Amino acid sequence: MSTLEIKGLRAEVAGKEILKGIDLTVKSGEVHAIMGPNGAGKSTLSAVIMGKPGYTVLGGSVTLDGVDMLAIPTWERAIAGLHLVMQYPTEVPGVHADQMLAEALTARQRGTDGMADRIASEAGRINFDAGLVSRALNVDLSGGEKKRNETMQLGVLEPKFAILDELDSGLDIDALRDCARRVEAATHESNLGVLAITHYVRLFEELKPDIVHIMVAGRIVSSGGPELADQLEIDGYAAFA
Ligand code: ADP
Ligand code: MG
């Protein structure tokens, strides 16, 4: 059992305070959804958790099983067990997905024996064309293929916690179902903890949230069960602002 704990997190970007004190605790196997209007700071939260350059932490902490994540570089956070699926996956010309996974597994001291089989099996589960792993990472892939590619990597690497920044953006219904179903399965199979940022309750048909948080203007203004998302569909964010 692992715990990702965010306490009083405040952060600024380009001289503007965006996160104004975020408290959030996610445990292994739990799915926490974060919903909120555009500009609330949802992507900023994911960026600060992973250590994307350009963001300044003004206060608070992010720990994984008590280890200070803010004190170590992004690659060490990834090895510690944090995994971000970006809203717009980065294209990396010249690096193939399988080469990247081999490096990642080696850095985790897990070895690459059977990696090709593992990739094929993960690709099969989400209807991803495994032939694409020997092409440049995400280059010229469709929106759906990119998210399937990212989800395949998540399946192979088996992190402790996944942060999904709008997994549903740029995805057609079939790709969304495949990816969301795979992440939900990981919460049972490998006890994955999930922080799922989304605008759409449609995601929850496959990925079942235990807790829904509503974020407005850099703060979590409400937390509750899945019914909170249904209420949001009816009332909109105005009721929470
Ligand atoms: P959300 O994901 O909830 O839509 P973001 O975290 O992307 O919101 O953005 C929150 C606010 O921070 C927005 O007002 C956005 O313009 C600003 N912001 C985010 N990143 C940057 C940046 N690199 N430079 C300047 N402003 C930024
Ligand atoms: Mg965003």
C-alpha cells in the first residue's frame, strides 16, 4: 500500500500564483477524479507533481510514501512510481517507444527480458498497433493512437500512481473506452492509484472514481463521491465558485 500525499501545495508560473493550497491524499487502488473549469490549475497541478520546468513551488509538499518528491528530479519521481499521461503526449523524433521503455525498465532495475511480449500483450489489451512501438515516439500518431501508446507504456511500467491529464481529450469513444478500461483494470491488478483530471463524466463509465474533487481557481472547493460529478453536470461550476 502506497500513499501520494499533497499538502498545502502552492505554486506559481510566470509570476502568477496558480495553485493556492491543494490538499489531496491518494492511496493505492483508489481513483480520485479532479474536475474544474478551464484555467483552474488542473494541468499546473499535474506539472508540479511531476516537476515540469517553469513552475515555482511557493509552499506545501508532495510526498510518496513519505519521500519528498519536490526535492528530486522528474526522472527520479518516475522511478519512485509516479507516471503522468499528458494531455498532449510529446512527440519525440528519433526515439522509438520500445527503446524508451527499455531505458525506463533498466533505470528501474527491472530488466528487459520478455519486454517485447509484454508490449505485445499490453498493446493487444487496448487495441493498439504494436508495430507502432518501433517508430518514433508519438510522431505522426493520431490523437487516439497517442493515448493508446501512453496507456500501453503505463501497462508495461506498472507505476504506483498515474496522473491522467484529460485522458479523454483527442480520443474517440472506442479509444477512450479501451484506455479507461485498462487503467481501471490496473487499479485492481497492480493496485494502481489514479488522479484523473477530466471534464467529462463519460470517462467514469469505465474508470470508476472513489472520490471526485472540484477545483476552482487553484483550490479544491468540494470533494465527494461520484454523485458530485452528476450534480456538476446539472448545476455547472457556478454553484461551486
Ligand atoms: P487547467 O488545466 O485547469 O485548464 P492550467 O493549469 O493549464 O489550467 O492553467 C491555469 C492558469 O495558469 C491559466 O490561467 C494559465 O493561463 C496559466 N498558465 C499555465 N501555464 C502557464 C505558463 N507556462 N505560462 C503562463 N501562464 C500559465
Ligand atoms: Mg489542463
